[in-house]
Amino acid sequence: MSSRQLLRHRPRITTVTRLSHPVPRPIRRSISTETPPKSSSSSSTVAISFAAGITVASLTSWFLSRGVKSSDSSNSPTISNTEGDTKSLNIPDLNKLGLSDKITYTPTPTSESVTQQLNEHAFSLPGGGTLVTRYDGTQVSSNSPCEDAFIHGRFANPVDKAGADWLTWGVFDGHCGWQMSDLLTRHLIPFVRRSLTNAEPVSEEAVHLALKKAFTTLDDTLVKSALATIESDLSFPEKARRLEVAYAGACALLTLLDPRTRTLTVASTGDCRAVLGQKGSDGKWVATDLSKDCTGASEDEIARIQAQFPDEPEVVKQGRVWGMQPSRTFGDGMWKWSSALKDTLRNCYTGLSLPSAARYGAYKEGPYLTAEPLVTTTKIPEKGPSFVILATDGLWDMMTSEEAVGLVGKWVEWREKGSGKPVFPPTVDFGETVLGRKGVCRYEEQKTTVQDENAAVHLVRNGLGGAHEEMVKGALTFRYPNSRDIRDDITVQVVFFAPAKGE
């Protein structure tokens, strides 16, 4: 979510302990095949006593040595019986830190490391058909761990078993934790496929209804099961694991492409956004939003919520629904559960203190948020090049839909020229670098650069400062939690389409 989100999630710490077991030394045994010479009983007794003494002494020495020595393995620690001798214990030697009073800091990003960081989670894949020529994606985190997630791929045609596979792309923007967005990467598509398979008759309206049912059914399964969970016979850890997902929330944007009909269906819950870019007859790139931002600042959403809760005039205030910016989300149980259930969860299962009763005293029962998506259907243009940008609001905080389409358009034309040489603006003096209360990451046309082979990386770089390298380095120097004041988690996918045959 944006830098003004309600909660900052603490990073997870994972500790791995390696156990090393010493290997016992083998006891050497010797067996003689010779017949012992005959001797007197006294000499035999002395010999036996002497041999027994040697054997007992040897065994005693061996067992004592096991108590103070480990195996010969160099990977196992050795306990020294010499007082003050710690070198053989594998205790970290801090002498190597020296005695200097000079502070050393983690190196700041270089031009090379900036490119490496922007491409760390980048991918570019061929479309696998005649309609989709390729698609690119990347993700740059601000939270630790990142609260965004994404999916892409194909699945069997849900309405025509003999038809070509459908393609899908999705981005999920988590808040109040990463758990819900992570869960959606595994469970949203199965719910969608099941719902689409049962859609009859096959029509645009039926597909829309199937997507709405899939979204709300999945959300109900996660949220409405809370009371049954705490009243069940499950162990406390198992209850806590199931509840934490519903404490978190996520906006979701899912696109489904039927390549046979060139039909792109977009389902949106929250403020992620899908934008179609196409080249007009005049050579200019035109942007068309395929989704609407569902937030407390949207007039349509305000009207819907006020009609649902006519006796609660304060439900939407300053662009938020009882403090929550998106008005349609997965999870966010604290905005959907009854007051009694929320009290139980807060008292006994460390439930979130949001929305704050002290701040929102007029809060009643709700549910105030819904996971039902807004769904649209678009035909991919048959003439000229076109593409779709899918992104979490981390990108849209930095640029408009028109600016994003213009940037990808420049990237397409740069690729068509085939030179591969980076393009920079004529000026190199961009003024003072400011990031903080007086300035956040924002695309500025005069700083536009084209230098990345991945279209999604190209968008992110220009959103962080473009050709102003010091700005980009500064934006990536700040890490969580300070980075949250200047940029959000950013997840972008760009899908490129080919014109129809003969066009």
C-alpha cells in the first residue's frame, strides 16, 4: 500500500541451527591365530594379570580421551582441557574487528548495483502464441518483507475443453502484513477456475458473475470462518496461523485472456490498476483504464458505502473507510467482523487494534469492506501495436496512466530502432536531490531515460528518478522502514499484443 498505510509489518527472522554429532573412534581389535606356548600356572597368571592391566589401562585411557576430545572431523568443535585455551572451541574471534574508532557503513548503490536491484525479480517471457508476443515483469520492495505478490501463467480453457489455454496475469498489493497477498498467489486461480467451469451459459455476463463469486467465496472462506476457528478443537498455534491471514489484507487485480476471441477480462478489488496502451492513427500512444481504483476517495464507492450504511455518516472520511484507503479488499477481518468477535480476537488471539475505537467511536458492526471485484471486458485491438500494464499502486503513486503508457511507448519505439544504445535527456543538471517530507519518488518527463531491456524495469526506473541517477540511487539507498516515506512496494507486469493477421 501507499506510504501512509496503517501498519508497517515487522520483518521475519529465520534462524537455522546446524547440529554436529561427534563420530566415535573405532576400537581396534587384534586376533592371533598362533597357539600360545605352554608355561607354568604362575607365569601364566602373571602374564594374564599383566595383559589385563594393559587392557584396562588402554580402555580407561580411551574412554577418558573421548570425554575431552571430539572426533577427528574438522567440522566439529573441540573442548580444550587447558584453562584459557578457547581457540579450539570455534568461538568467534572478535580480535579481527580491530581497535579502530572509525565507523564503516554499508556501501551505497552504484549504477551497476541499481540495475541489478531493479532486475533482481525481473522476468521476460514469450507469449507462447500468435496474440501475445511477450510479457515482462519486475518487483522492487520497500517493506521488509515485501507485501506485494504476483502471478502469471496459463490454464486450461474453462469454457471450451477443446479450446486454446487461457493466459492470466495478476498483481496483489498487501497491507497490514504480507500473508494475504501471498495466499492469493496459491488459491485465487483455483477458485476462479472452479467458478468459471460452472458458469452457464457461457457469456460475458456469466464470466463476470463467476469472477465475482470466486472472489467473494474465497474471502468468505478466509474471513467468515474466524468464529468457527476459535471455537474448534484445533491447537492454539493452528488457530493463530489461520487467523493471521484474515488479519492482513490485500488488493487484487486479475486479468484473464481468451486468445481465440482476443477478449481480456479484468477483475479488480482495491487500487491496483490495469491500463491499455495502443498507438493511434496519428502515431500517438493512447491510454485507456481497464479498471477503476476502489478507494474511499472514489465518488462511486462513497455513494455505494453511504447507501449501504445510511445511519453512519462518518463511515467514509478523508478518502478512507474507517481509516482504510481501499474500499474493496481480501481479508481485513477487523473491518468485517462483529464487535464482539473483534474483542475476543484482540483479547485472546492478538488481533489488530485497527480500526481504533478511540479514533473511530462511531464504528458499528459492518462489514464495511467487500472483496467483490469490479469486472470489465475489453477486446484487444486488431490494428497496430498494443499492450496492457498491470501494477500495484506503488507505480501509480509515481505516475499517471497516461505517463506510464507514454513511457512504454517510448520503450517500444526504442526497441524497434534496434540500436540498443541508452537514451538520455539533453540536460544533466537536475538540481538538488530531495527525498522526504518535501519530495517523494515521482516521474518527471524531463528526466526520462530508455536503457533497460525489460519494459517493467524501464517503468520502475523512471518512476524512481529516471536519468537523475543520484535520485534513483538515493531512493534505493533508503531501506525499510525509512523507504516507506518515499516509495511503496512496486510490482509491474507489461503484456504486449500482436495485431490480427493481415493487419
